[in-house]
Amino acid sequence: MRAEGQAHIDRIEGAMALVRRSLDWERALRRLDELNARVEDPDLWNDPKRAEAVMRERRQLDAAIGTVKEITAEMADAIEFVELGEAESDDDTIAEGLATLARLADRADADKVQALLKGEADSNDTFVEIHAGAGGTESQDWAEMLFRMYARWAERKGYKVETVEYQAGEQAGIKSATLLLKGENAYGYAKTESGVHRLVRISPYDSSARRHTSFSSVWVYPVIDDNIEIEINDSDLKIDTYRASGAGGQHVNTTDSAVRITHVPTGIVVASQNDRSQHKNRATAMGMLKARLFEREMAEREAAASGEYQEKSEIGWGHQIRSYVLQPYQLVKDLRTGTTSTAPGDVLDGAIDPFIAAALAQRVTGERVQVEDAD
């Protein structure tokens, strides 16, 4: 087998091994048999909600298992095709086999990401909350760049994007903002972005053209659906109303329609100002609070064994998860995974997908994933 073909095979086998590990392959096969048996039970359909949940799980599991089997079988066929071409010195046959392996490798990488999105709330819609760090206008401008990046990335994936809260900076950028992304696996894709992001660049606000370092925090948490129950005591809440900021009409910016809710026991603060109705903004803010509390609970469960859980409010600005350097070579680097990207256009907008893929893989293996991507 030629080196080119072996490289494709290694990519495919690595991706499929990661998918099997994520699925817990033997358990997944047994679970699919159980679900198939339940679907054939006529009594299941007496409870439509329960039946819908069973069918959804069955479809997802069947698709993931079927993909692994299909790619593995096609890879075996392509290898045989290449070996046949090499035995007969047929360059056209070899080229066709190698092209098939390359296509399968690309497909395996894409399907690997889909298979990794199997967390409890990965399929849910998500909130993306952005806060500027210390540094005034420079950090606020960086926060707005992140805001635009996530909004464009979500739109490119076909998600519906809503701005829930937006606090503009004094001169430029934003102090804070919250996006609501609606679409399949929105939380699963975005959850790896939680943390502190650092930007190093020649500042456009510095007349001496000096290099500046800016920080912004990004917190991602899932929208809670009816299948997840979160209890909140009214006595634990502090609710404030205020006038919405930013663009708006004579009603939005002249009445106290915006709502801010503080959960006293945890110190979590959420706000909503995207609706003219105070009642609707309060409902949205309560949904955000439930989502934050659920995300907190999930983080505590995941870190209970290792004892590494840390309150997000206590994470220092020095513990950044991603470092962006925009000068001089448009280099972007993810400090968590070692992923780097050099994109000639809007580098922030173009680099997020490989970073997410690498971060998702790292969550399963616990190992650092090295990925080089050049667009």
C-alpha cells in the first residue's frame, strides 16, 4: 500500500476507533437490539411522548452504528481495489481506489464529530454568553469580534440566532452579550467554547501601533427542555428591572422592560432585554437561569471523580483556553488542543470548526489532539 493510501487508512481507522469508544460499542449494539424490540411492542404507542423518545434514541444509535459499519466495509473494498491495481500495475485503478479512500477519510472525520455529540443535552438549543475582560475599549472590541464570530458560525450551520441581551461599550465593542442558538446539536457543538479567550494584535486604538493582549470570557449552557427538571426557590432570587440598551423604539428604551435575575446561593446572574414585554423577558431570564444551573450540575458530575471542578466565577483571566494572534501571519492557536489554523480571510470565522472537532475528540480520549488546518 502506498504511503498516501496508508495515511487515509490511518485517518479512517483513528476516527472509527474514536466513534466506537464514544459509543461504548458493545453496549451500543445491545442497546440497539433492546430498542428494536421495544419498537415492535404495540403497547409502546399508548404513550406517544415515550414512544417519540424511544424512536429518537433508536434513530440516533442506528445511524451511528450503521455509519461505522458502512465506512469500514467501503474502506475494505477500496483497499482491495488499490491492491488489485498495484498487482496489475494499473495506475487508473490505483488512483480510483486512493480517491475513494480520501473521500472516506473526509467522511469519517465529519461523522466522528457527529458521533461525539451524545451528551445528555448535546442536541438542545444553547445560550452563548460573552463578557469583556479588563482592558476597556480593547477588550470590549475583542468581545464584539467573538460575538460576531459565533453568530456567523451559527448562521453558516443553519441555526436560528437570537440576541437575548446586549450591553454596548462606551466607545466601541460590547461589555456583554448573550446569543440564543436554535438548531440540532447546537449545545453539543458550542460547549467546547466555554472559557477565557485571549487576543494578541496590533491595536487599532493605539496611535503608537503597539501590540495589546485582550481577554474575553465565553460561557455556553444548554436550553432546558421539558425532559429536564430544575427546582428553583423564589426566595433564592433577586429580580431587578431596568431599561434596555442599544437599538430600540420609543417603548423598548423608555420603560423598565429588561429583567436581571440573580440566584443568590450561587451568585449566577442572567439578564434578558430582547422583548418589549417585561413578562416575556422574565420568562426568558428564568430559562437562562435554569440552563446555567443545569450546566453547573453537569460540570460538577463530570469532575466529581477527579476533584477538578472549579467555579467559573473563580477562573482567573490567565487560564485562557484559546489564544488568537492576528499579527503578523493571521495565526490562530487553540491552547487546549494544540490546533492551529491559518486562514487568509476572516480567520476567526474560518477557524472555529476544526477547533471544535479537536476539542470534542479531546473530551472523549482525554488526550491532546494535534490538528493542522489551512484554508
